[in-house]
Amino acid sequence: MLSGTISDSGGTGGLDVYSSTTLKGNSTFSGGVNLYRGMLTIGSSSGSSATGSTGPLGTGPLTISSSAGGSFRGLATLGTQTIAN
């Protein structure tokens, strides 16, 4: 489970997911989340801060793609969540 904030560090950062992961923090990274394999669980809703939008998926797009050797991909939430991506 990644429950802390993930942010860009001087550029545009993204997150590639290759195994089951839970995202729960108020992240601000803008490069998007790419789900290649495993279950992606969203554990919190999007929100806002003094610097702009935040959410477990950052501020970029969510892309669900295939990966060599991986065919299982899934998306789940911990309760009802609102995502503003």
C-alpha cells in the first residue's frame, strides 16, 4: 500500500504498476498511472490543496494496458471513492 504523497520532482513523473498495489495518498504527480499487471486498488478520493488537485492517481490519466507475460488486470476501490482524473 502506498499511502503517502507522490509528487513530481522537477519534471513530469508517472507510476507504472506491474503487481497488485493500493494507492491511498493525496498525490500530485502528473505523468499518469499505467496499469500493466495486477490489481490496482484505489483507497481514497480525489481532493484539492493549496497547490491544486490531489488524489491517489495523481493528476494525470489512468491507462490500462497489457504487458508481456501478464494478462490479469483489475481495478477496485476501498469503499465509495470519487476520482477526478
